Amino acid sequence: MGIWLLLYRLLDGGYFLWRGIHKWYTPPQVWLVPRVNAALPTTPLAPIIRQFIYPHLQVFSLTLGTVEAVAGAMMLANVGRRIAGWVLFTLNVIFLLTLGFKEPHDLGLNLFMALTNLMFARIDPARVQYRARPASFAPGRAARLQRREGRL
């Protein structure tokens, strides 16, 4: 179990690091405006987006990219994992409320990533231990052997 959590944490951190760097180099008119404009009629956050985000689009884009890149790097390095998990959970919930109602694939993806980032914020992977079963163990076999020997 621990190796899968490690691999998923690395994948999650790498994805958000890439997304943050991508937002530094791509203008918000390319990655943000078309998708959010299409989703504005269905999102409950439309008044907030119109009032606070659109007037400061470039600053918002660079800030969001920086937050995603830093949180992704923290997940990759396993430094401040709880903080990074909560930050990425919050961002995914905001993305879910913004785009999820217009783009169903984003609804599922953002919900899944929000829940897994919440898991990373709450679970310490160092305490998750994998215990291998002995090769000869099968769940029904032990009971059958005990019945045969009269211990059950």
C-alpha cells in the first residue's frame, strides 16, 4: 500500500508542478478565459469571478500558477505535505465548483483529485505499512487445516 501512495503522491505533485509552470508561460486568455466563459452560466461562483478575477486576470493567473507549482513541488519533495494537500484540495474544490457543472469530465477528475489530496493532507504515508502475507497463506486454507487437526 505504501508504494502506491508514494507513486500517486509523486504523480499528483508532478502534475500540479507542471500545471503551475504551464500557467506561468501560457496567457490566461488561452487557458482560462474560454473555459470559464463557457462555464459562467452554470457556476455558483460567477459573481465572484466577474468581480474579482476578470479585472485582475494576469495577476490571478500568475498567483494561481505559483500556488500550484509550489504545492506540487512540496508534494514531490514530501515537505509540508499536509499544507500542500490542503491547498490542492481547496483548489480542486474551487475548480469543481467553477468548471465541473459545464464539463462533466472535469467534475469527476476534480472530485477525485480533491479527495485524494484530502487523503494526502490527513494520512501520513510513513505510518502506512505493507505487511506481506506468507506465500503459503490462503484465507480458507488456515481454517481447513485447523479443522482437520481438530483445533476448530
